[in-house]
Amino acid sequence: MLKKVDLVNVYYSPSNERIPVGRLAIKDQQVYFEYASTFLQLGLELSPFKLPLKLGVLRCADRCFDGLFGIFNDSLPDGWGRLLLDRKLMKLGIQARELTVLDRLCYVGSRGMGALIYEPATEDPFSIAWHDLDALADECVQFQEDDDQFVDELLLLNGSSGGARPKILVNRAQEPMMDSSAQHNDWIIKFRAALDPKDIGSIEYGYHLMAIAAGLDVPQAKLFASKKCSGYFGVKRFDRLGATRVHMHTVSGLLHADHRLPSLDYEMLMKATSWLTKDVRECEKQFRQTVFNILAHNRDDHAKNFSFLMDDQGTWQVSPAYDLVFSSGPAAEHSTSIMGEGRNPKLTHIMKLADVGSIKKEKALEIIEQVRDAIARWNEFAKDANVTAQSTNKISNVLNNMADIMDPENCTSE
């Protein structure tokens, strides 16, 4: 199933055309990359901070991704996806540590997020027929209980998605198009992890509704029906526009910020947004999500939960917000600190962040008020999403305490 490789060709494929980007090689456990001369002539910087356009063989000095440049690490599954692949290898009698990052990229092949493709791709010797989500959810539960009989199916459905919760990448061809302009039905659907509340799908959908009311740019989403729970949360992939692939780069990969550790501050995120997009409106989008994360108590805001999208002309923008859900974070702190504060961010911290993004005080206060108004309606969104009364009340108690922290009436910033 998996063959060892020491040379991988990388392609940029926003459409049916595959544009050679360069080659990855590994020698003595060190990864090297060299751009194709034809790609250098295009002037498209796919990863401007850590992998600028440059002649010659390049080596990544950072070790946070096993020596792999962040743009390529973005293609690799982590959390649930890595667990699936490692468990599959165990079934085949292969030690996961025997695989290099290049071997894993070949497994991703053309099935990854974004617009990059890797060859030689590892072929899957099996195919699956679609069946219902409840059955897949049961398979995920059994897998988490060390039952490997469904690992092939779950692995194929996972693609290269990240995160700790079980999820699948699927085309729901039978679903009606809720947005006729989207021209595709590719979805990411999540299932409950062992430690999640039973209504986690409803909770995340309630947060999705609350984010819309707060003015965030979010992907199309829905709560897929279930006979066994309140539903499964799914989002339509925003790295696909019909047959077009969109280049996607997480902040983790862009800045080489390890998402497994608190390694990022919103100040760094805002500076990267300003430099990359050169558009204060994109900074305002990032600021709005920051305020939402704080007030909605979304503390799992690590570096892989922020991304940028690049069009075929090289123009960057902030991606739609994703993975928005009630969470406590590491040691009850935000994974990404706010101007140095992770546990108890206050209005003064968020207003300093607005200054970093060149956002005017009046605009910052307007955004804060809009988000506060949406957060105050949590019970309404929870009811619409069929969240249990227990979860609704638990979250409501926390959100009510957070609301006073960002009251613009308390703002003394100049």
C-alpha cells in the first residue's frame, strides 16, 4: 500500500492544469526543496514568509515540522487523520516511525486540502460505497475503542483533514445545492470524539448560527440528520469552487508556528494579515473573529485554526472562519494569546490589537458591539440547533460572564 520514496514532485493545480512547483527530496533525514525554474518565472509566492521564490536547493532550518516547510506540512493530516494512517500501518506490520514526511505526502497525493498535488501518489487498493452517517459515527466510536476493522474506510474518507475530532471529506451529491453559485457538494462532516458531549454537533451548529449573526465570514454549514443523536455538523469546503482548487495556507504553516503548542499571539496573526493582504478590511475580518473567539469562549484557537486563501493572481485574503465552538483550551487559556494575555483578555488587550491592524477605534468598537449582541442571543441559537438544556445552560453561564469583559462602555483607550 505504501512505498518508500526519496523524491516527490509538487504541483500547483488550481484547475485541471498541473503546474510544476518543484521537487522535495530527503537525504540523511534532512528534507530539501528546489523550485522548478518555470514556476519561479510565474512570480506566484505560495508561502512568502518561509519559502520565498529563490533559485537553488533550499533547506528548512526550523524543526517544528520534522524539517518540512510549513506549506507542505499543511497538506499532511494530523490528529484524527494521522491516527488513522498510523493504525493502518500497524495492521500492515509497518512501524509508523519508518515513514518519512515524504512518504506521508505521497499518501495524500491529490486528495489534500488546497491546491497542491504530490507525486508519486500512493494508490488506494480499495473503494467504498456511500452509506449513512450514523453507521460511520458508530465506526468512529469503535475505532476509538481500538477496533480496527473499519480503518480502511475511515482512512479513505478522511483525506488530509486535520484536528482531533473524527471527520470525513465527502461529496454529498444527493444533497440539494443550497448555494447555486458554489457548484460543488464537497463537505467536511464531523463526528463526536470520546470526550465530547453527546450534542457536540448541535453545539457547533449553534455557534455557526451565532457567528453569522456576529458578522463573521463563515462557510456554508448544516446539521446533518441522525437517528442516534441531534445531528452531525458539516461545512462545505471553501478550498473548492466548483472544479477549481483554491490554494490554502494555515497560519501554522505560514509562520512555522507549531499548532500543538501555544506558539502564537493574535498580534503576530494581525501583522501577518496586514502584510499578506495589504487590506484593512481583511484585518477587520481577523479582528472580528478574534473578538468572537474571546466572547464565545473558543479557546482552541491554535495556529492551524486560521488560514489564508490565495487566488491564481497571487492575491491573498483571510479564509472563512472555521472550528468555532465552545472550548476551554490548554490549561484553561487561549491557545493563541491576545497581546500577551491568554487567561483573562480584557478590552484593553483587544483595542491594542485593533491598533496593530490599523483599525480605527470607532470601527473596532462597532465590531465588538455587533459580536456582543450576537453572543447575547446564544440561547436562541442553541434552541434552533437543538442543543440540550444542560449544554445550553452550561455555555450560557460562561458567555454571560464574558460579555461584561468586552463592554465598550468600559473602553478608555485613546
